[in-house]
Amino acid sequence: MSTAPATTPPAATRPRHYLARAAFRKFTLAEYHKMIAQGVLQDGEPYELLEGNLVLKMSRGSPHDSALQALFKRLLRLVPPGWDARGQSAITLPTGSEPEPDVALVRGDENTFRKRHPGPGEIGVVVEVSDSSLLVDRDDKGSIYAENGIPVYWVVNVPDRVIEVYTQPVGSGTAAAYAQRTDYAAGALVPFVLDGATVGSVAVSDVFG
């Protein structure tokens, strides 16, 4: 395990990696929802809204999916009453994003979000399993999640077989970031923290096999 400040370049020099896969114009959350409701975007299409940009999601390989499956099963066993685990489902962020994290731990149960997606105050942890999407997940989505006050963010770094845990969101706009990053490598246990309390742990070796 290694802990260090989660350093990021100054906002003026930090690019958004996802823009290479973004649409030609920005959309509001209302426009995005209307496109879904009218069938312009079909259920299951590989797009998500990031800071108003309609972004094509990266394809997923077997290392990504196997790590996600292993992690999701273990988190499900640890989720306490009053919380629910959602897999690859949207969350709505008021700064103009509606990402679909690989896992989101949210307040409520399977009935809470039948008519809407969870918002920032209802989200305890988000997780992105990252292979080819590592730069987008670590930098771009990390900044977006931090700006919206998501308290804990996990990046399951498949290439390096490390789980990066980001905490202490600070800043706003493109300058938003997490002040603390802790890396957990093979042999380590990652504490699973919800609402400031540790409710269990996940072995890194169990996630990557």
C-alpha cells in the first residue's frame, strides 16, 4: 500500500482526454434525457454525458469484465442495510454529467431509483474498472466526481493490478480533484468505507486473480 497526495496538473494545462471521443456540441442534462426518451439514443448504446459532452464509451475486454465481476460480488457481500450496489448504471451530476460508473454504492434499495438516477448526496462510493480507459477514468472522471463531492472514488487499474482509492474531494470546475490517493497492490486489503465508516475490506488478489 502506498499513500500520496493525488497531484494533478494546473487546470489551465490539464486536458480532458475524453474529448477525442466526444460529439461536436454540448448538451444539457434535459436535452440528453429528451434524446433518450425519444429514442434518439437507445437503451444500451455506448454513450455517456460528461460535462455536457456526449462521449463514446470505450469497449471492454475480458480482463476488465472479470475484475469487475470479482469486485462486484465482494462488494455486494459487504453492503450494509440502507445502501445498495448498482452496476454500470447512470448517476446524475448537476454540473452537466451523467456517467455510468462500473459500480456505485448508493443510499436506498432497488426501489429508490425507479424514476430517477442517484445524485451526489446519495452516493457513497463510485468505482471505475480501468484498462484502456485509465487516463479518462483517473483524470477526467476523477475531476468530475471530485467536483460533485463524491467522497470516495476507486480506480481499479487493470494494467498495473492496483486499486487506487481517491478521497478528500476539493476544488471546482476543471481544477477539481481528490487531495488524497492511496494505492493497494497485490497482498493488500482495500478498506471499504461508506459514510465515513469502514464496513469491510476487499483483497486486491481476489479482484485480479
